[in-house]
Amino acid sequence: MKKLSVLSAFLGIIFCGVASAANVDLYYSPSCPHCHHARDFFVNKMIYEYPNLRVVQINVMNEDNLPKFREVLKKCNYKSGGVPVIVVGDKCFQGYADFMQQELRDAVEVDLSDADKKVAADNKKALDKNPEDFKKKHADRQKAISEYSTTAEEAVTEKKNDQNSSVYFYILLAVLVIALGAVLVKKNKNK
């Protein structure tokens, strides 16, 4: 029984690394005032509150990005091409106003653990209390914001393929550990 609990703990540690971080796609136009407000909210608040959040900004005025924008409009079932369009996981938002902030936070928190939600709440309090100091201490969070480009998309696809390989590796490793555990348990019973 002790071996089984050790094995379970080991598998738990392995699969903790497989969880993915929250992602936000923000479709914007440089001339759109609501887009500036939405971008400001993510750049100055959300990335600091949620340490695993990644935000990809997609400029719809760049012709190379139009096919991706059309795809998201279709996916979200939006008839107009108004921006900003914010996609958090499977949830879509068109437009931006300050009253939407909690709804956006809720969408980011859908797949977060209670511990991650507590971290976010604590970060929000600290950020609200002293924004400049908090941002200085967490300046590396600015790396969580990226601008979409077709070459960046190709790199992301390649990274996802690498991550899928890692997932398969950990699954195979887990199966081998379980098989080894079963062999050891059977061997001990035969003695």
C-alpha cells in the first residue's frame, strides 16, 4: 500500500507540469480608443494579477492578420468586425468597457485552481495598494505580452508540437512506472 501511495504522489508531480497557462487573444486596431483601454487593462493589471497569463495582441489593421481575425469573428459568431475582440479560452468578448473587467477575470479563472485564484486575488490587492512598487518587483511579467505575427504563429505551432511530445513522454513514463510497480508488487507477493 505504501508503494502505491508513493507511486500516486510521483504521478501527481509528473502531471502537474502538463497543465497549461491561461491565454488571451486581443484583436485591436491602433486607432480604436476602446482597444487602447482594453490593452491598458491587460498590460497594467491582468498580467500582474495572473502570473501564468499570456496575452497575444493581434493588430487587425495588418493585412496579414485579417484571415486570423475573420476566423475568430466566425468562431465567436460576430457579424460585425468591430474591435476590440477579446478571446479568453472559448469565451469571446466584443468591445470593452471598465464594467467588463470582472467578467474578463472570471473567464481567465475558469480553469485555475483555488490556489491560483488566491494568488491572483493577493496580487490584485498588492497591485491596487502600490502599483508602481508591485510592477517594479514583477517587471518580468511584461514578457507575457506579445504581438502576433505569422512567423510568431509558426513558432507557437512548433512549441505546441514540442509540448505534445512532452505530454506523450510523461504519459509513457507514467505507464512504465505503473508497470514497474505492478511487477514489484507481484514479485513481493511471490516471496
